[in-house]
Amino acid sequence: MNLDPALLEIIVCPACHGALAVDDAAQELACTSCGLTYPVRDDIPVLLVDEARKPDRA
């Protein structure tokens, strides 16, 4: 994934406004607060709650 570091400093989770962490292996951005993960397609974060994947419950 090739995301601009300046972009990563300003974007937040649209659901809870928590910080987002990069998951290069899964090509996703994961919220550190609520756990939703947002896909990154063609190096563009898709920050739509409807497109987010909910955290796995163990």
C-alpha cells in the first residue's frame, strides 16, 4: 500500500473518529478504537461505514 503519510495523519474512523492504523498485509485501515476495518483500493482508502468490515468476535 502506498498511502501519503500526511493523509494518514489527518484521516480518522468515520464511525467513531478514532485513529486508523495501516494493515499492509490485508490492504486495510483498522480503527484502533471501535475495530472497524476499511478497505484500501488502488491506494485510495474507502472510508464508508457501509464498506467497513466489523471486527471478528472470538
